[in-house]
Amino acid sequence: MAEKKQNVFKILSRQYPNPKKVQGFLKTLTYNKEVECESVQSATTTLKTKTAHCLEATILTAAILEQKGYPPLLLSLDSVDHLCHAIFVFKTKTGWGAVAKSREPGLHGREPRFRSIRDLVWSYFDSFVDKTGRITGYALLNLNDSNTDWRFSDKNLWKLEQFVVNAKHTKLKSSKARYLKAFHQYNKTGGTPRSGKFWW
């Protein structure tokens, strides 16, 4: 049975064989606003519901791309308002990149052009700013270290959520000037531009 389930991700990895293709696939899924109840769906459950919030999209991306040799790496972006963001990250010869889903286009994926995880995190800073949001830290994690069945579980993965929330985050110190510039931009336009440097 497990092998049959795994075949689903092998098939998907043939359809979406690289991070950019998976980013396109995530755009076809409905954003999970958790209207009826909160959830942390496994990869297989996300495929069934065809809905995903940022953490669920990261889990699904990891299940697909590990078939192509990518480790299941999750980058947690901590915020001052505790409304955090999770993204799948990967590294190639050209640098670090990301695959992600959000209601905010500026928080989607990034081309692998960043020299370090910290540089990648900074690429999300301005887009993260809204009425209350501001990135304060980040943590690079491996989903396999969560001790959960993140690929196939039919139950909510609350343990995985706590694994992410409780992880030690490296502080990101930002200037007041940069924050206020992004904050005023948000108040002026109601969001960030729909495209930017190295955005997918």
C-alpha cells in the first residue's frame, strides 16, 4: 500500500520534474483559508482536497521533489504578529531557491539565485509587511526530523506544526527605515507588486 501511495508522487514528479514546474502546479490549488476548521494536511490529503495553505504546500512540494533527489527542506519565516510563513527551499549550482504558496503573490517561490538562506529570507521581507506583519527570524528544517508521517497521514499533523513553531529561529534584524518604506507602500497599494526580481 505504501509503495502504491509513493507511486502517486513518482507520477507527479514526472509531470512536474523541477521546482519551477511544481510552483506552477501549486498555483492550480485553491488556497486553504481554513474556514471550517484549522488543518495541517499531509501530502496525500492535500492532493485529495486540492487545497493548501503555506505549510501544506511545502509538505506536498517536498513529497514530489524528493523523487528527484531534493531533500525535504522547510524554511520557516517568523513574524512579529505570529502569522508565519513556510516555504520549501532547495539549492542548485546557481544558489538557493524556493517553492511556496500564499494569498500574497510576493510570498510565492524564488528562482535559485540567492547566495545564502539569509539572502533568500531578505527577498521576502518587503512582501511580508502588511498591517501587522514583519519578519523577525527564520529557521531551516528537515521535515524528516519532525517524526511525523508527513507524506501519507490521514490525520492532521499538529506535531509537525509544533516542530516548526518551536524550532530555534535565527533573528533577522531589519532597519526601521526599510520597514516603514514597505509599510507605507502596503498602505498605498494594498499589497506588493505581482512580480519582482527572481520571483516565480
